[in-house]
Amino acid sequence: MPSSPEYSQWLVEQVRPHEPLLRGYLQKRFPSLPDHDDIVQEAYARLLRTGSGRPLSSAKAFLFTIARNVAIDMLRRQQTVAHERISEVTEEPVLEESPGVAEALDRKQREAVLIEAIAALPDRCREVIVLRHLEGLSYKEIAERLGISPNTVKLHIIKGTKDCAAFFRTQGLLQVATRPAVSEGSSQS
């Protein structure tokens, strides 16, 4: 565990200021979890355990990612069902009629990955993506608001989309498209 004075100073200056925002994020994204203090505490512990002795370039993003993972782990633990002996099982329907918790959790995880992907974009590109896809502004409206040309807006949208797709591939959420191989017998003219 890193314990240098520089690392401690980095924690105080770069990590701790994000705690109120982190708590708000956790309350909004994981309202069903009873104790957000435990999540914050575990996030700090994991941050310290993963520290290499030198500060990270984006403490906020790393802290939020760790806290999200801790919260998801806690949700999974809450949803585990105690095993019963077969002889103790009463007549219950084999299939549940309600929507699956797994699907909801999967959707939340994908949303969290999307947030991470957008957060990883360069500042201006992220700003354009948010204005376009979350606020629904047109290219022209974005250009006017940011004082850039519509063509520049278009370039940021293309870059942001490509970067997000690459991020999703690294997370295993997108499959790499493969081109069909050309057979030896086909002619190319």
C-alpha cells in the first residue's frame, strides 16, 4: 500500500473533494442499497490497495468506477438466495412471471459503462456528445452554443461514437465485426 507523503497529499487534494459528488451519485444510482458509507469506505480501501505509489491521472473517474463496482457487488450479494434442501422445497412455480433482476442489473451495468465511455472522451468531444444525445440539440444548435462550426460538431460526433464503440469492445459489449473471407475459387476483376 503506498504511503508516501506525496501520495497522501494527492489523496487529500485529488480524491477526497469528490466524496460529496460520489455520495450523491451512489444515492441516485443505487437507492436500494442501505448504507452508502460502506460503499465509499470500501472504494477508498480498494483505491489504496490498487495504488502503485504514484497518483492517477483521473482520480475522480477511477474512484467512481471503483464505487460503482463495489455497489454492483453489494447488489449481487443482496440478490443471492439461500439454498434449501430439495426435501424442504414446497410447491412453487418453476418460472417466475416477473421481469428478471438479471436483465435489470445488466441494463444498469451497460448504462454505467456508457457513462464511463463518455467520461473518457476528450472534454470538447464529450460536451458535443452530451449536447447531441442527452439534450437532443441539432448540429447547428451545438455549433452556436459552443462557438464552433457545424462541421466541427460532426467531427466530434464521429470521433465520440468511434471512441465509445472502442471502449465498449474493450468491455466486451460489442463484437468485432469480421469480413467474410474471399474463397479461392472466386474471381476478382
